[in-house]
Amino acid sequence: MSNIKILCTSTGCIEYAPARYRDFNIGIIRIHVLFDGKEYKEGLDLDPVEFYHRLETIEDPKNHLPSTALPDTEDIREAFESAIRDGYDECIVFTLSSALGGTYNLICLIAKEYEGRLKIQVVDTKITCFGEGLLAIKAAEFAQKGMSSEDILKEIAWMMKRQTFIGVDGKLDYLIYNGRLKGGKAFMGQMLNICPVVHFSPQGEIVALESVRTPKKALARTCELLKDIIGDRSPEDYLLWHVYTGPSLIATLREMEGGYGIKTNHESVIMSPVSGCHNGPWLAGYGLAFLRRADEPVED
């Protein structure tokens, strides 16, 4: 077997993705969700479909906001101890963007305890949801082929420079409730029915790329921007999938995308509840990962 163990934080949505990815035996470090008086471990005892349904229908959502908490330190240590017991020499851990919380820094801190016992490399993916998880999956594929950790990380760095998440927050409610949109911007946004087209910045922050009036126009603009990002690249050289929280906007996006020549080539993957806590149940968009061709240098 490969001597490199691959781990990923639960926000990578590997457990919500197609079952074929379970064969890579990627370890999951679980982030917590606190909601309605209960604490859940993401991916273990919180169903995302039910979670977003509850967010859409709960009374007085402003005073019943979900929140998140860091993984248990003992769970992180157990993931590393398990890798040692199973005979691994190295471990690569993929985490959600460090700009979204303290999980990356916590894992790095605990990894230092294992110096001399297990070579641990922690990757700040600068993204979250299945974009994060796909990086872990690709690393596991490379490890199975016998690639060294150094070469794996070069391939992952190439993908990270080109990864994209782009989508629409159909309502501003949760962005306002969580304090991500404040004051006059919040008021005007609600009054004018503004829907931000959001993406991940190079620093790993989810930010508004453009602000568009009405959800349908924002979805159309998302399709236009995505077409520009893909350019003339062949579908064989990228993976494109739908990202969504609740069901309302994703149905509209699927209806309109054909008019822009957009066709996904990977199954849809629901957004991580940890991420959805902040965006709410009215998000729809795309994840895009370029796959390196043989004629493209791994370092540029």
C-alpha cells in the first residue's frame, strides 16, 4: 500500500459525494455544528438535506442561527495515531480555507506534536466544500500510483491555482444575520432585491464578485462568468459540478444553464452544513476543477 495517508476536514463533502470516492479510505476530521440546542459532528449525525430544509422553514431564524465549532483536539490526534497504527509514514491533511476559521491553524499546531513520529503536511486549500474534498481525492489517487508526497503536493498546487467556486446567494438573510453584510449595504441589498454572485478570492475568502438585482439575473450572470473561466478548455480537462444548499435556486439554474452552453460532467454535491451555516439555504452555483494535461507543466 501507499505509505501516505490522506485526511480531509468534513467540509470537503466527501461523504456527500458519489460513493466511489469511499474506496480511497480518506480520513475525515469532523467540524461541529451547533443548532437548535444540539451539537452535531458534520457528516456523522447531521443530514445536509434535512439541515437546509430546517433553515428554510424555521421560525424566527435570526434568533435561531446555527454556528460552528472547531474539531475536537482528541479527534485530530486520533486521526494521526490511527495513521501510525496502520503503518503510514506520511500524512497529508486537506483543510477548509484558513480564512473561514481556525481549523487549519489548530491542525497545524497538533501536527507539531508528531514530529519524528509521522511526517504531516497540512494543506490550506483556500476553498471549501467539494472543491476541498476533490483535492484530497486527487491526492489519494496520486498516492495509489506511488507518487511521492512532494510530487503530489506539486500537482495539488497546480489545481489550487485554477480551482473555482462561483454561485449565487438568493437571499441575503443569513449573510446579514451572521454579520457578513452590515448597515447600509444590508438595507439597500434587501430593499433592491440584490443577489451577490460570490466566489473564493485567492486568499480563500468568499466574497461578492458582482451584485445583481434578482436571483434569476444573478444566476444568468453566474453562467456568463463561468463560460469565460472555462474558455475553450475541453470537458475532458476539467470537472464541473453543481453546488447547492436548499432546492429552490438549483432547479432554476439547471433550467437555464443549457442556454449558455454549460453542461456539468460530474455529479452535484450539496454544500457542507458548516459552510451553509453562513450562506443559508438559498445558494446555487458551480464548482470547477481543471485537470492538468500532459502538455502543461506542473510548475509555472
